[in-house]
Amino acid sequence: MRLFTTLTSPYGRIVRALIIEKCYEDRIELVPTVTRTLDTPVLNYNPSGRVPILVFDDDNFLEDTKLICEYIDALEGPPVLAPLDNWDAKHLEARVRSMMDGIAVWVREVRRPENEQSPEIVAHECRRALRLAGVFDQLVADGAFDGPLDLAQLTLGCTLHRPSGYPKTFNWRADNPNLANWIDKISQRRSMQETLPPA
């Protein structure tokens, strides 16, 4: 199997981190790629051009981070990181993913030329991300992210453990010490260290 993704994609990073946690690096080849070009190899398999995609030996593929993670997690034995019947864990992972989705929109917006940016979108996504950071800070304090590693924890780690690449106004650490401490701890895992996006 081959995983096509950019090295800067937070969505691809989740899958890459899960592969490391499952010790499947020798079973799934990482194929760093680019997107939004006419010659991207992703288009040979996936007409949407989105990454990550997991390509099988017969050239069939899976698209969508959560779907790929659930497939990989269930390759041998019962799924551990993405259990199919744990609705509390699924709900928590979805809430974290909503932060990642919003930040992705925000980052794309501020990378446009300044005269093409929407101040309304920037302000909306800034408020959303900071609001969710406050929610997750309380959830960390309540122990919601304790326990065995799961997809929600990996997703939160991949969302916030980035030395660079955030909009400058996303100072989430200032008012969220519980969350900041939790991110500092999970960032020590090999799966987080080895999937850091390039600066």
C-alpha cells in the first residue's frame, strides 16, 4: 500500500502518525506529493485531487482521513485507535476535526494576497479556533483526553503541535494552560516528532 500526501497536510499527518503508532511503516509506503498541479500523481488515482489517499496494489484507493485511519487501524485484530462502536470517542474526534477544518480555511485565506482576503472569514475562523481551544482546555482538565491513545488525541496533537504555519493571531496557548501542557506531552511521542511539517 502507498499513502499519497503532502508533508504539510494536517490531515495526512494524522494518517502518518497512526501508521507510526501501529508500527506499519514497513507495510505502507509514504509517497510525498504536491497537489493543485496538473501533473500531480494523485490524479492518476483520485480525480478529486485531494490528499491523503491510500492506494492499494490493484490501484483502488481510499480517500478521507477518517476512513483511511479506520481501515489501517483494523488491519490486524480489533481496531484500537479508531474503535468503530465507541460513539463518545467518535464525537470527541469530530469536535477536534472541526477545529482542524476551520484552521485550514483560515490558513488558506491569510495566504491569499491581502486585497483578496475576506476579513469576515478570517475573523470568523479566528473566533472559532480560539473558542474551541477554550473548550478543549476544559476537556483536558476534565480528563477527556486521558486514557489510551485514540484518534481524537492524535487529531488534536496534529492540529496544535506545529512550530510554524499558524496565522499570527492564533495565540491559543495564552489562555489555555491545560491544553498547552497536554500538547507539550503528546508532542514527545515519536509519531508527533517524525511527522512535524517542514517549516
